[in-house]
Amino acid sequence: MDGFPNTDPVEVGSLRPPSFVFATTHWSVVTAAGRSDTTHARDALASLCQSYWYPLYAFVRRRGHSPPDAQDLTQAFFARLLERQWLQRADRDKGRFRSFLLSALTCFLADEWDKLRARKRGGGLPLISLDVECAETRYRREPAETRTPENIYERQWALTLLEEVLSRVRAEYETEGRADLFEALHPCLVGERTAQPYAELARRLRVTEGTVKATVHRLRHRYRQLLRQAIAHTVNDPAEVDDELRHLFTVLSEG
């Protein structure tokens, strides 16, 4: 698919064993936080909230709330999400974690907006750090009329997931002392293979064009590995991974 990593099978014999795996599913984090009041369980869930707050913020904004109100609502939603009593009612049988979050937020907005307006900003509840200025810059790039709140949420969820995976690949290269190589080659993760400037990259890196192609091949494969792992940890059933992957790329191709 143009603009995104290919998902076709590749040979794996020449690849080193993966150096990173996603340790826990999103649902297991939610379940653990609902059953335990330990700092570790809450920190794990707070980390998830920190990763995925922007798609929810963008949804609230497209529902017509101002930036300050959207910030308050998103903060209050995460504070509620971090409460054990609320998490214990979470139903992982609903399947996809992104669907659970959106459904929970929709219910929260229906129940809590009037209450929140009567409170002091933040309501004394624990907060997630939100970079609202950056979020508003991103939000202003969205078409003004052509996307529904749900469309925006799904697109931003997909982009956030891709950004998370790219960051993990970058971290692996940095750990191996190959940060410069990643910076040179990561643009090859997008677009058609035939459009990549392999000859130019070979000259820059002072290697053969064949070496560049082989290295990009391994980079693409590693990216796809981590992307599938990331998606697997947002669904309840591993059989849903391929459907979710197709859905996310469909969402991105529409925008």
C-alpha cells in the first residue's frame, strides 16, 4: 500500500533475533490495574494513557468543545479511568482496546460534562501530562468539515500506533549504536520500494547499493514485526490482528 510499510511475507533467515517485544497486552494492563492498587499497576496504565491521549483529545475537540474544556474533559476521563472501581467494570470481551476507550469516553462525556463545568479546573483528580499547545497544532491540520469525531479518533489512533512503533525501532538502532543509520534509512519505511533512492543512499553511507537494499529489507521486516506485535496487544483475540491491521491502513488511506 502506497505510503506505508508493506505487509507481504519476507525471508527471515538473515535477520538477528528480535531485541524487543511488547511485554503485556493493553487489556492485561487494564485488568491488573482493576484488580490491584499497586503503584506498578497504576503506572502501567498511566503510561498507556500518556501514549493514547491525543486521539481522545481530538475526538472531544471535534465534538465541539473548546481547547480548555477538551483538556479538562480528557484529564477527567483519564482520572476516572485510573480508578479501580471503574476499571473493574471494563469488559475485555468487547475486543479492540481502541473501541473500548472510545465507548468509555463517549459514555463519560454524556454523564460528566455538566458535573465538570461546575468544578474547578482539574477537579483535584490525578492528571496525565498533556501538551495541549502541540495537540492544537495537530488538530488544526484536520479538515474542518469532512471528518466526524469518530473518523478523527480512528485516524489519530492509527498514526499514534505507527509513531510508537517507529520510536521503538529507532530505540533499537540507538541501543546498537546505529542511530545515524536509522536516520538515513527510516524514510524508506514509506512509499514504494521502486521509488527509494538506493544509489544515493549508498553513496552517502559509502556502501554498495546491494548492502543498502538488504539493510532496508531488514529494517522493513523489523518494523512489520513490531507493528504486528503492537496491534496484537490492542485486541483480545490474536485472530483479529490481520483485520485490525487492514482497518488501520484503510483509515489512513482515506485521509
